Amino acid sequence: MASSGTRGKFALGLSLGFLPCGLVYAALGKAMESGAALSGALTMLAFGSGTAVALAGMGVVSSLAGYRLGRWSNRLAAVGVMLFGAVLLWHGLSGKPVCHG
């Protein structure tokens, strides 16, 4: 993770792709539920395409923010993750829904 080279970052990105993810398991469940191989493949293709676009967008936004904020961008990101985690934890423990709709 401390590598500043492109090769190290690429290797880290590849290795993180093997971590389990709840959303992937949910998409796999939906794909299996479809009952046909082609429908399941299309379900996973749609999920992967949407995920790739969202991740690429977040990468671009975080890179731009990093250039603008300099060393403060990492601290701001860490505080944001902690606040988001605290909100989700509070909602989970209080039994209130996260989305009010």
C-alpha cells in the first residue's frame, strides 16, 4: 500500500478484487434466481458494469480532490468514513431505517 509506483497500485487493486463483498453475493443470488445461464450472466454483467462506472467515477473525484486539498484529502476521507460508519452503526442499533422513503 505504501508503494508510490503504478505497478504496486495495480497489484493492490487486483488483490482487493478478491475480497468478499456483500453486494456481489446479493447480485450472485439474483443471478442464480433467474433460472437460466444467459439471464444470470446478463445480471452479473449489468451489476459489474454499474459497479465499474461508479468506482471509476469515485476514483476520478478522489484524485481531483487530492490535488485540490493536498495532504488534507486523506484526513478528510478518514473522518468521512468514520462519520459514515458511526451513522450506519447508530441506525443499526436504534432500529431506524437508513433511507426514509
